Amino acid sequence: MVTSYDRVAYPTALFPRTHPGRMAVAARLAGLEPAPLERARVLEIAGGDCLNLIAFAAAYPHSDCHGFDLAETAIARGQSLIAGAGLGNAHLVVDDILEAHRRYPARSFDYVIAHGIYAWVPPGVREAIMSLIDHVLAERGVAIISYNAMPGGHVRLIMRDMLLEAIGDETEPDARMERARAFLQRYTELPTGDDALRAGLRTYAATMLDRNPAVLFHDELGEEFHPQSLTDVIRAAERSGMRYLSDVAHRRFFDGFLDDDAEGQASTSVEADEQVRHVAQLEDYAVTRFFRYSTFVRREQPIDRRIDPMRIADLWATWDMTRNPDGSFQADKDVIEIQVPEIAERITALTPELPQRIPVRRIAQTIEELRALLVIFGQGYLRLHPDPGPMIALPGERPQTSPLARAMLARGDRLVCRLDHKFLSIEQPDLRALLLAADGTRTLAELQAGEHGIAADQVAAALAAACGKALLCA
């Protein structure tokens, strides 16, 4: 069966917000005990070439990772990469969402990922996705479903209607993309003086022009496009025996939890579930939410909707903040003040150790400090992780680049996967050659004597810098 994804390949990508580690943190915040990542069983539903899954498998070599998609060409690309990296713990197959329950045993996965599919399929397939997750999700398992959300979905539906009218009866993929982009260009160039709605639509059209044409082809011009409200997805999950946990998008981790000063006290778990749904849904309308990354657990899981700060004490942290001369912190374009001096000083002192994950206990040591750290986490300036991760601080006796990064370098990729689930662009031919040579069979001395273009006295520093970019493994 030839699918639209066989005709036009969807760009390969990593989706850090779907990482099992984020799901595990959400579960830990709720007082649950998710499975450890190092031996986790992970399923990715309709993951295309499943690079997102493959990257996790490479970082956690003792995990058991499975993925499927209906597009044969996409699965073939993923299988080729798995073979090139020599990953024995990643397995991809061609399968249909409607039939996949026959392949996977009940309760067989600790983490389930359904990214970018739920809003692009008809109702029967959405029901099958929920049914499949219910079938495979382990007792302590966590699933993530990402989807175009309402009310922002209304904007995308307006733009979709415009584009489909502009395309007309054209069926050839390249011509469809060309017509769509030509319309968007004209639409953004119309005279100014719009009311707020039209101005907003034009702004959104401009962002669509910046997308990869293949993304536009599938996301806006696909046969099916059905944005969902948070309530829609929660109710569908409930019908399939699951329960909303929280969201794991940027600054959304607390969507599934009650504020300490929330009006009214939910006396039952059902009332607490309904209260967090109501508050989160109202906020979606208030901010015109476009997308959600919602997590779910089995119905019987005892979610505690009020966060105990002690639950983060045994986690690990990373951040992208740097200290300004005036004592404030720079986080991308934001300037923030950390109100607890002890936390500010510890973060400053520990920043050079990144990207190694830092034990939370080295940053916050009292209940008050843990509570303050939760605030910084909730604001999105600090990330929490359930384990120290696979990164190493210094090269080993026989330095080894991540097998996945080596496989991507070997096939000529400019972007390679880091062990912390990010991409890194490596352009320098000499560095690429050194990283390929660092396959775990050669000592540092042998690498210094190798023919890769980096001076012998610079090899150790180059490999140490590669550790700092989460490229080398133990």
C-alpha cells in the first residue's frame, strides 16, 4: 500500500517533548512510580522513520524499543539507520493502527508515544489509537498523545479551507505544495488595515511559509485534519480505561495538578480530575492553545493532584540559564531573577558541569528550596529528569562516539543525534572523521596517531568537547 508519506517523505525529526523521561517526571510529580528508563519498554505509534524512538534506544541500550508505521519507505529508512548503528534493542515494522493490537501483547509497554497522528486521522482510527494504548500500556505505564488543540485549531482550519480552495483539483504533490505556497505568499502581501482577526490570520500564514513544504503538504493539506479540545481527548481516553495525568509541553507540566490556593477542595479523585480538566480547558480558550502534549495513565493509578516538593528531591536537573553580571540569569531572551540566593549561587557554580545532569539535592536542600526550584521548573527555565542519563563528562580509555551519531556521520548527515535527544550540526570534516574513528576499539594514543586532520595535541580536547555536546558514551 502506497501512502501519502511514501509519495512525500515527512522530514525526519526528534521530538524532545515526547521523551519517556518527561513522562516519567510527570508521573513522579503525581506520586506514581514509573518504570526506570534504562530498561524501559517503549512503543511509538505511527512514528514515520521513528528516529525519535531510535534516538532513545541509542541512549538507553538496555531498553526495548518498538515502532511501526504504515509508510513502507519511512520504516525502511529507520531500519537502515538501526542496522547502521548496530542497535539490537530497536525494532521497526510496517503495520496499521487498526491491526497493531494483534502484534503486541497486552500490558507490554511502559511508555507509549503517539505523536502527530491523533488529529490527522478519522474518528475510527482515533478510537483505535486509544484502544491500542489501553491494550499495550503496562500497569505503571505512561502514554503521551500530541495533537492540534482547540481553539487554535479553528485558525488552522480556516487556513486549511483557504489552501484547499486555492489548490483546487490538483493532485500532484509538488504542484499542490507550489500552489499552496503561492497563495500564502499573496495572502501575506495583501494591503494592511485589517481587523484583528485578519491580521492574525496573515501572521499565521507567514509562519506557514517558513515551514518545510513537506510539513505543509501533510499537516495542512492532508486528507484528514481534526483538531481536538483537551476535553475531547480526555473523554476519549476515559472511555478507553485511561486517566489524564498532565501535559509535558514547555511550561505545561502543572496542568494536571491543583494549586494550593485553588478554590474549593476536591474530595474525590473524580472531582480532582474534573477540576484540573476544567481549569486547563479554560486556559486553552484564554490563550488560544494550538497544540498539546497530553499524558495518560491507567484509570486505577492513584494520581495525587497536589505536588509534594519532596518528590523532586531524587531527580536530576539541567538548564540553559547563564548568570549576568548584575546577578540575574539569562534564559534565551528572558532575564529572570532567582529569589533564593542559595539556589542562585549553586546554579551558577554547577553550570560548568552541564550537559551532565545535576542531582536536585545539590541545588535545593530544604523543603523551601525544593518548592522554589519547582517554581523555576514550572516557569520552564529548568528541566527535570528521572535519572542521570547516558552522558559522560570525559572520554573513556577507548573513546566511543554514540553508535547512532556514528551511523549518521557515516551516511553523510549534517545533523546528528546527541545522547540528550537533541540535534547537533557537525560541519568540520576533520571532526567528523575523528568522531567516526572513535568507535570504542582505539585508545586515545591510537586516535592521536590517526589520519583525521586534527593535530595530535588537540585530539583529547576535541573529544572532551564532544563529551560536552553529549556525543560520547561509556
